[in-house]
Amino acid sequence: MIILLITAMMILTACSRYKVLETKKDTIKIGVSIYNRYDTFISELVECLQEEALKMEKKYNITISLDVQDAAANQITQNEQMERFLERGCDIVCINLVDRTDASNIIERGKNANVPIIFFNRELVKEDLNRWDKLYYVGADAMESGILQAEILIQALQKDMDFVDKNQDGILQYVMLEGEAGHQDSIVRSMNVIQTLTKEGYELEKLADEIANWNRDQGKTKMMQWMTEYAGTIEIVFSNNDDMALGAVDALKEAGYFGTAEKVPPVILGIDGTREGIRAVENNEIFGTVINDIPGQAKGILQLAYSLCYNQPLEDFTLVEGKYIRCPYKIYKKNGE
Ligand code: GAL
């Protein structure tokens, strides 16, 4: 009898959730958990989510309640945040996983409560995304960013090889600042930038590569070490993101580069197009970056949330395989070229 009652209650709860999702209502409650609020790209993405929510409120005459939480780089904290989102009756939950290989707990909670989950930026494996039909991912194609980073350099090399190859030995000596270990964007970007250049026929020599966790200070520390170790021989700094590239700029500035004709800095390449990243390109500190479309991804997340709540088609995006929204990357060079 008790079992029957519990089952009946579970079915009723599931049905009422469906009703909420299918009926037009005035407020959408969205829970957002980010992996680390000190990450520049992610904090700019959150700003864009807030701006986009305001635009959508006006456009659709609804209220969007965004509850943004910082998981502070702790997966257990994020799992608890998920639980609290569900207790507060969120219609949709958006998760920037701390550990992209550890999504099970969050998926199970969402599935039991029948609340769709939009994962973003830190891509979970396909098998996890296929565990339930209301799991989605919004992000970008990491491979494309590595290829475009290489293209910025190829264009420069075709114009003036000696500008990059300062010792004119026909070989490009480089260092690589990598993001977090195990992050899809670190592995894939590092691999594809080098593969693209090699395929084009350029010879490269890796002096060093190290993990700097997307972080400006860590990027600076690594670059300072390399400047001592490989004094004057580094021709290119490939960085998996703008913040670490800015760290390399900081290190070079401290060593007296920039602003003097005698000391010519290496060519530094970033990815993201954060505000500071773009500013550094315009100041001739970073040679070029690849825009990781922050407003586009924020818009994709919220349009998907809206379409799931009101059962409407997506206006500006295609849902690939019924699950993925991927925003294209774009090259950014000085003066918006
Ligand atoms: C990448 C971005 C990095 C960092 C990382 C966090 O896409 O380029 O700067 O924000 O995501 O997951």
C-alpha cells in the first residue's frame, strides 16, 4: 500500500513538472552553476547571460529569474548547488561542470526531478550526454580554435617570415601555455594549432609546454622561467587562452620588452577575445586572438532554456543531434581585422 502511494506521488510530481513546462507562464527560474568565478572568460559569460536575460524578458514579456552560483572549483559543492536549484523549483538548470568527467550525480538528480540540464563550456563525454533526452550542451568546437590560431600565424608568416623567425634558421621555436589538464579545450587546441602549421609545411621546435590552468599569474610565472631557460630564443608563445597570454605579456614587460625598439618580444597568440585580450591585441602586445563567442554562447543557453520551457523552436541556433549548440570561433587581429 505504502509503495503504491509513493509511486502515485512520484508520478504526480513528474506530471506536474511536465505541466509547468508545457504551459505558458510568466516566470522562468533558471539555476546556473559556474566552475570558478575567478575565470575571466566564465565571468564575462555570466555578465552576458544577465544582459541576454534582460533582453529576453522584454522581448517575450516574461520574467527570467537567474540564480548564479559559484562552485569554487569543487564538484561536491556543485552537486549540492544542483540539489538546491531543484528544491527552489528551477525550471532549467545550466551547469558549467567543475569536473567534466564527473557529471553522473548532477544528471541523476535532474533526471529524477525531470528538470532539463544545459551543460556549457566544459564538455562532458557523449555517453554522459546521451544518458537522458533532456541533457544539452552549449559551447564551441575546440578543434576550430586551434586551427584558427594557426591561421593567424600562417598569414603573418606568408607576409614576412623573418618577423616571426627572428634567428632566421627556418625553424619556429615556440613555447605553449596550456589550460587545465583534461579539459577538451587544452588538449584539442594545443594539438590542432601545431598540426595545422606542420601540415602547411612549417618546421617547428617545441622548447617547452606547461599547464597554467587558464590563469594569468600562472602564465606569467611559466613565461618568466622560460625566459631564463631559453633566453632570447623564444619566437612564438602559443597560449590556450587570452589570460595566460596576458601573463606572458606581463612577464615580458617586467623584463623590459614592449615600448623599446631594441628588445623585440616573441609573437604571442591567444584565444577567447576577452575584454583584456582584445585590448592587448589593439596595444600590439598579443599578436592575435580567436574569439570564443561569449555573447553567442550566452544567447544560445538562454534561447535553449526558453525553447525548452515553452516548447518553442530555437530562433537563431540549430540543435545538432538534438543536443548540441556550437558557436563558431572567429579570428581577431588588430583593428578588428
Ligand atoms: C575555455 C576558455 C578558457 C576557460 C575555460 C574554462 O573555453 O577558453 O579561457 O575559460 O574555457 O572552462
